[in-house]
Amino acid sequence: MVLYYSASGNTEYIAKLLAKELDDECVSLLERIRNDDRSKIYSRKPFVICAPVYVCKMPTFVKRCIEHIPFRGSRKVYFVFTSGGYAGMSGSAAKGIIRRKKMQYMGHAEITMPTNHIVSNAYPPSSPEVCRTRISEAEKRIPEIAGRIKRGERLKARHVFLLEKLVILPINPLWVRFMQPSKDFYTTDKCIGCGKCSRLCPVGNIRMADRRPVWQHPCAHCMACILNCPVEAIEYGDITQSKDKYNIRKYVKL
Ligand SMILES: Cc1cc2nc3c(=O)[nH]c(=O)nc-3n(C[C@H](O)[C@H](O)[C@H](O)COP(=O)(O)O)c2cc1C
């Protein structure tokens, strides 16, 4: 069974391509995450968990969800991470979770996709040409990754050196603690009050009041609200007005 969380569609696209190649089910974790649903999941085939990378690790809300789900059937778990090019500690963090669940960690793959962290000036948005190239390069990797999973082989990704680990180790916890303010999100006059942003928020951070979204706290900075608004009415401070609101649906059909 392929399980995934995705904010702007990158991971959803990869998960669906993998599931097709594996002839397996593809299930979104969004509702489980939103509802803190801890009911068991059964799969005869290995579990393949697909997630984006948030500051060198998988998102905290995905990590918690996986920690709490009782997995039944297969004991093997693979991970596939999509990132803007640097997955950092995602693999080792995933390995720790799976070992604590007394399941078999089967390795992870890292796939570079267009960058979606639109509210940060640290990750420049990918140009349309870069988006197209990354998506098509990613598509080419699916048969090889699926082949390994079908044959029961481990997935291999780039080795993360000890020095590298020491440098990046404190960054994610600091970012999670201090760097996800939601006070700068707002809607422009284009807002139609559809509530899609609220429904897509994995941490239930967006309340609708008078048909307008109100961002509360804690925000996970996943970008699902701003990058899925059907009328592109959501902005963040003065950082996003001139930026393209990336969503993979602008490039491929999901
Ligand atoms: C909060 C946040 C942090 C991110 N951190 C990283 C990172 O550390 N390294 C990286 O290469 N990409 C990073 N990205 C980019 C995403 O991992 C990448 O665009 C991913 O494919 C998005 O997947 P999705 O569309 O399925 O949500 C970050 C994106 C967000 C929203």
C-alpha cells in the first residue's frame, strides 16, 4: 500500500505513479492526520510511505501519524521523499521511527521536485522550465524504484556524512519551534470564501469566519492553503505577491 501526504501535489504525483507501477492501492494520509485517526491499516504488500521534506526531515505531522498508526500485514516499510534537492536527515529519522515500531525499514529514495516553500526567501522558486525538467526526471526514476520494491530489495539514497548530520541536526527543531508563524497569511479581495484552504490544512489551523479564512496557531508551513487556492487569493506578507503559486497540477494531471 502506498500512503502519502502532499501539499502542492509533488508527493501525490510520485505516490500515484508508484502505486500504478506496483499495482497497489494509493491512500492519502490527510484525513488521518487532520482527525488524529489511529485506526489500523492493513496491507499484504509492503508499505510505501511518500512524504515531502520540510527543513531536512519529514513533516512533524506525518511523523506523528506514522508513529501512531498500527500497521498490520506486511512488516516491510519503504519511504520515498520528495524535496527541492536536499533531503538531509529524512532517511535516518524515518529509519528510527520504523525500528521503534519493530518493523523492517527497507530504505528510502529521494526525488528532486519543484520547490514549493513559497513563503521563504531561502528557497528560490523553481522556474517553469526547471519544474518541467524536474518532473520529467522524476517520472523516469519510478520504474527503477518500483522494481526494487517489487523484488523486495532495499532502496538506496545518498549517504549523509556525520559532519553534515551535526550541522543540520539542530536546524529542524529550531525551525519547528520558532519559524512557522502564520500571522502573515491573508486573503485579497479575490477570496471567494470556498473554504478549500481550511479543508486542506493538515493541522486544522484555518478557521472560516464570515466566509474568510483565519489563520491560527500552530501552522506547519506546508503551503497547502496558499498553493491550492482556486483563485490565488492567499498571500504571505510582502513575500509572495509577485511569485508564481506553484502547484504540480499546472504541469500534469493528477
Ligand atoms: C516548510 C518547507 C520546508 C522545506 N524544506 C526543504 C528542505 O529542507 N530541502 C529541500 O530540498 N526542499 C525543501 N522543501 C521543498 C519541498 O520538500 C518540495 O517542494 C516537496 O516536493 C513538496 O512536496 P508536496 O508538493 O508533495 O507538498 C520545503 C518545503 C516546505 C513547504
